[in-house]
Amino acid sequence: MTDVTYSLCQDCLRLNPTHEGGCKCGGETCSCSDCTETIKQLINGCLEYKTLGLKKPIQSWNAKTGTQ
């Protein structure tokens, strides 16, 4: 995932390789510096919601489906 920049869905946390339009779930996507940092932390395995700047805990995550 190093050659493509991703945007992060603000609802399901799915990674989207495009910055146009929204996510499959209907959520808005963002690629600002804060969201880019969140993407890096998620890819590195961080699920601590406070570290990620989320409002509630998440149980699992992967790039294709987002949170479960």
C-alpha cells in the first residue's frame, strides 16, 4: 500500500484508494493529515480508540471492510 494514497471512511474506517465520492457504506471519506495518521496506526495494528481519536472502541479492523 505504499504507492497509492488512501482516504479513510469516517463511518466504517474502510480504506478507499480514491478521494472522490464516498465510501461503499455511504460515509464520507477524508485524506487529511489526521486521517492519514489514523490510517498508518490502523495498518500497524493499533485498535485503541483513544489513540486513534475515535469516540468508541472498535473490536476489529481491516482495510477492505473497515470495522466489524
